[in-house]
Amino acid sequence: MAPAVIGSVELAELRGWLRAAKGIRTFDGIARRAGALGLHVCACALRRALDGRLPTRRTVIAFVRGAGADEARAGQL
């Protein structure tokens, strides 16, 4: 199966949604919460998810769970 291809519009939408999910939380706080939920991720990986590069699926899931955001919505993006 070929990997999914994501365009710049989709990436911008994902980044915007992740920024909104982050809210006022710190990256360290999101990383700690994700780790407590069994998804260990460093704060720098969460920062990189918002800097324009395509984050891994695992990073997105950790970000979403750590921020307490809607995982189903994240899967649609």
C-alpha cells in the first residue's frame, strides 16, 4: 500500500488544528500527559509538529491525547 500523500493545504489545516488543540498548554505539559497515557513523546517532537514539517502519525496521536483533544477529528485531518 502506498503511503498517504499530504499537500500543503492539508498540512496547514492539521497544524492549525493542533495549535488550537494546544491552547495555552505547554509542550512539556502535553508531553507529560501523553506519557502518563502510555505515549512517550518529547516536547521537541511536539514543537516540530507545528513548524511546517509533516509529523508522524504517532506524534499526532500523542499530541492529541496529551492535549485532551478529539482523536476522531484528528484522524479526519
